[in-house]
Amino acid sequence: MPADAAAPIRLARPSRDLGAAEEFWVSGLGLDVLYRHAADGTPGRSSLLMVGWRDAGWHLELVHEPTAPVEPRPTAEDLLVVYTGEPVPDSLLERLERHGGKRVAAHHPYWDTWGVTVQDPDGYLLVLSTRVWPNGPTG
């Protein structure tokens, strides 16, 4: 198989409002805008917002097709988990909430024990885990 542990990963999701999504992921969490494309109104052409940390091996692609939008349908188990390895600062949680996030109880109590769950403007869940990956000294 040509892919290995160092292969880049793109997580793609539909978004109702790319502006609100950018507020949350960039202004709230602190990710960078890696790429942006505005649809020109042609059917089948989507607007894209790609966010992530420039040196990370992954990024999040948020997609909105104005002529045929796809409604986000996140479930309680659709989680994006960021392992911080330390307590989540209250200032970060407050910033996420100011930029469209909503702190919620996790579906599985594990995540409430080992982190904080925040819902983004499209309803997807971000878990800021206090553990490290793989389960190291604080995990």
C-alpha cells in the first residue's frame, strides 16, 4: 500500500456557513486558513475552506455548494479529537464560545473525564482532550 503513517489526511465536511465555520476554527481554535475557494454559481462547484496547522499532517476541508447545499448531519460519535496533553485553558473555551462554539456534554462520559467537548456552528463536535496520544504519561 503506498500510504503510510506519514500520509497527509484531509477530513472533509459540509458546512451551512463557511464564514461561521471560519470564525470557530480560525478565530476560536487558532487554526490557519490553508486554502479558500469561492464558488462561481456554476452547479456542482463548491466553495471550500481548508483549515489546519501549517505543519500538521492533516487539515479540515469545509465545503458549501450554494446551488445544492448538503446539510451537515453529525452524530454524537462524529468527533474531531485534539490531544493537548494538558488542561484546557478557560480562556480557550471562552474564545471558542465567543466565536460560535457551544460547550456540550459528551455522548460518552470518557470525553467528559478526559477533556472538553465543544460543538461547532455546523453541529460537529470538537474534543479537546487533556490526554496525550498515544496514551503516554498523562494518558
